[in-house]
Amino acid sequence: MVLSLERWEGKVAVVTGASSGIGAAVSQLLVENGIIVVGLARRVDVIEAKAEQLQDKKGQLYALKTDMRSETDIVNAFQWIRENLGPVHILVNNAGVTLENNLHDGDSEAWRMIFDVNVIGLCVATREAMKMMLDYNINGHIIHLNSVSGHKIVNMPGINVYGASKHAVTALAGTLKNEINALGAKIKVTSISPGLVATEMTTMNPNSGPDRLEMMKSLPVLKAEDIAEAIGYCLSTPENVQINELTITPVGEQI
């Protein structure tokens, strides 16, 4: 099986949470392979700086200021893309958040934020991308950034409702695939479930307590680029091949 992103050259990809970590890494990989990438995030200035760095690459990176907790922001972003760049062929639902918290005495606003970003924001972005893929009869690809905690209960202090939100992503990926099959569409759905990845949400999270950060530093860890390359692999498969679920862990991680 020859792996190549050539069939996506000149097509539009949307990457949510594109300002750092996996989102930034996958945006760069796609631009380097000739894809037009629209990065959605609140820190739009960071994406714009990355776009400057990638000016000489085959593709192009655009930045749209988007709060993934806001349905209006997401809908407006996709409308801008439709009107200015054309239909979306690839959606990478990367945006995610975790807040150190507990269930027994936790903050309900923190719980709500996690579900708003990790679940509702993902659903809204998926809906808007699907509308275009169906309207234009596009054999597109939707990728959900899941987690190993979307498949098992991870014993990590302070993880609170994060695991529940990722279990929801597992269910949503399967449900979306069933809906697509019922429609007779040729849109792929892939759930990517990494173990611990060094990002601003985990090992570099300024809001995490020192004990939690120290504990994570002692664990085997993946790089954001490792996950970006895995996403590139999934996108490079032939049109008749669908990777439903890909679990990626660092060597030595006990899951």
C-alpha cells in the first residue's frame, strides 16, 4: 500500500485547536503536503505566526479566531471557509481541554467547559463539515482526537470528567460512521486515541499542580509530531480503506 497525501493537494482541511500541540503539528504537516489548512483557535495570533513560518511550503495556513465553546463562532468559521476557500474535505477535531478537578468536590463550571469543548464543540464542527461534504458530494475524512481514556478508566488524580468526555467521543465516532453508511456517503471517520502526549494540556500545563506535573514527567511520553504523523498515515490510505480506531502509546506506557 503506497501512502501519499497527494490526492488532498489543494483541498481544504480544518484543524480545531490549531494554536499549539497536536493541532499545530498536524497543521504544519498538512501545509507541507500542499493542503490548504484553516486553523481554528482563540489564540489566532499564534496560528498567524505559524502561517508566516510556512509561507514557502506547498500549502497554505489560514487562521480564524474561534472559541470552540461557541456554536456561533464555529458556524461563522465554516461559513467563511465555504465562501472564501471552498468546501471542506478534511476535518481534524483536535480541540480539547482538561482541568484538574475532582468529582467529589469539583467545580461544575469546569465540568461544563470540558464537555462544551470536547463533546459539543466537536459535534458542531462535525455537523458543519458534513453539510459541505454532502452538499458537494465529497469523499472526505473526519478525524476525532480521542484518548486512551476514551476506552478505559484511567487512574490519574484530578482527571474528573475528562475520561467521560472522551468516552463520548468514542461513541460519537461510531455513531457518525453508522449515519454516514445509512446515507450511502463515502466519508471516512477515524478516532485517534493517544496515550500521554507532551502538550500544553498535559506535561506543560501551567494550571496543573506541581505534584501532577512531576508525576507526568516520570511517565513515558509521545510528541505532538508523533500524532500528526499518525494522522497523516490515516489520511494517506486508499479511498477504499478506513482506519476506524488507532491507539498510539509511548513504549513503556502501562495502559
